[in-house]
Amino acid sequence: MLAVADSDSYLKWAACLLGDLPAGCESELVVVRTPIAPSPAQIAAAVGERPPPPVLSARAVRRAAERSSPDVILVACTGPVVDVLVAEVLRGLRPRPVFVTGLPGISVPATEKAWLFRSGCDLFVVHSEREVAEFAAIASRLGGGGAVGLARLPFLRPDAEGAGGDRVVFATQAKVPRARGDRERVLRSLAELAGRRPDLDVVVKLRALEDEQQTHRERHHYQRLWREMGEPGRLRFEAGSMREHLSRAAGFVTVSSTAALEAIAQDVPLLVLSDFGVSAQMINVVFEGSGLLGTLDDLAEGDFRKAEPAWCAANYFHPAGRDDWAGLLAGLVISRPRMPARSLLDGAEHATARRRARLRVEIPPTMLRAGRRVRRYLKVRI
């Protein structure tokens, strides 16, 4: 299997999924160069003990695929990059590999957009029975694509040493909450907890440092925001491995992050903030019924909770025997030649968007940024 990732969260997912392959499978991991490619520090945190993968241009990814002639290519990328890699960059490989894709975290509710971008792949991997049912319904309605497979999130492995310590970890999410004022409220509540509980080490766990890229653009970076607020309290800001942070955690908090599932797996008490709403837009509707939803006041009091067992069983913590993605993949590899999956974005109406996506994987990011600056300058001048 050749795995291609384009950002920090997809790289972590790909590395963990490769680790769950059956014994005897050979794998290679690379990062395709895009404007959101992870930094060396992010790469090291994502892949753990694996050797750091190279960052390659789209053409170099194609050459790597031609050289190794993989049975399977795992396209662990954001939607538009999945589409352009499968439809154009990696098109015409002989023998044609099985194309596998998926989503690296919580995907409730399922969206048509996620399916459309990945409809050219033969296997779409998600991580709860609810997600399988929702994406299968979308596939039935829209067509295209291949099978929908179930795999337990590969980084939800309990730590044999157990969790425990004096750290409270706030896991940031780039997309929510969007408003600056809401983010300031979160930081103030964390600072209030730190003031009330000097025995606790309150850490804002960043997805990326200020000068690093991540899967989704973050308009109000928490560390920069804290500095602009005058640092009104005792907080620390760190990046690095979430697993390492949780190994020293007494509590965990987030607005919406897949890391909440990691905290459950590590038996760390946690809190999912509901002050900004519980909705698809806030990416937290999946936590309804979990027993984890709470408020900023609960955070300031250090009121962390354990997830309801029934919710866990229905959401991401299903028995390993329910996973079928590896069996589906083996069947696809054995059954070649076969009819490939049909992308729903092959029409002329999608050609412009696909060309833009191809520019992101073919032109160096510095040149793309320079081009955007020139366009903004010309627009102002005109």
C-alpha cells in the first residue's frame, strides 16, 4: 500500500491506519506538497515511531506510484486533493490500484460534499456504524463511488500504563468556534480554572504553531489571541502528540475535536463545551447523549465527566469484530480486473474546480502565495 497524505490530521490518520494493516503487508507513506503540508515538527508528532515520510510534488508522487506499482493507494487527503489525485495525477496506472480514502475523525452528520470529492475511490473508510449508515444512504441516493467500510479509529488504543497526572488539556479546533469573542471566553474560563486550581497545569494543546499550516484555516489562533488579550492568567501553549499530552492528563476539554475520543480511550475525564450551540455547524452534534456536554462554568469549576457506555458502543467504540474495511479491501484487490469506481465530478461543470485543485498540488506553495498577493494588488489598483 502506498499512502498519500496532505495535512497534519490526515497524516496522523494514515500512519495509524497503516499500523493496523494485516501482518505481511508492505506500506510506504508520503506527503504530497500543498499549501497545508505539515511542518517537520508536525510530521514527527503525526507519525510517531515511523520514519518521517518525504514531502513530494504531485509529479514525484506519480513517479513513486509507477516505481512501486502498489496494489492499493490510500489517498488520505482533503476532498479536492483526493479528487484531483485519483482523477488526474494517478490516472492510468497499470495495473490500476485499488483507491482507498476516508475521513480522519468525527464525520457526523455525513455530508454529500465529502462523498462527492471521494466518489472516484473504490473504498471509503469511516469509523462508526452510524457514519457507515449515513454515508451508505448518501451513496444510494447520489450514486458513484465504491464500498463504505468500517474501521475503528486507529488511534483509539488504551494506554497500557493508564492516564493520570496534573494536566488539563484543551484541544483546539480550527473551525469552531469562529468568533473571536467566543474564543476569548474559552481562554478566560481556562485561566479561571488555572487560578482556582494552582495544582493543575492548564495547557492549550495547539494543532499548529502560529507559523505552521493545518488541515483547516484558523482565523483567530489561540496563542496569538492570548497574547493580544494581555495574557490575563496562567496558561501554557504547546503542540506535539495528543497521546503524550493525555498520558499526563487529569482532565480534557474541547469545543469539538476527535481528540475527545482519544481522551475516552485513555480513560481521561472530559468536557465538551456546549455554550456555542450543539449543531452540525459546531461539529459536535455527535456528542448528544454522551453525558459529556457542559458549559464554560463547568470548565472553570473543573467539572469533567465520563462518557455514557451506551453512547460509546454506538459511536466509535464498537467491538473490533464489526470492522470490515480490511476484508472489503482484500476482496477488491483479489477481484481485479474490475469496474473502477465512478467519480461524480467528471463532468465539464466541475473542470474549473478540478484545475484549481491541481494547481495546489503542482505549484510550490510560495509561488501560489505570491500569485495571490499579486491578484489582490491588481484588484486594489484596478
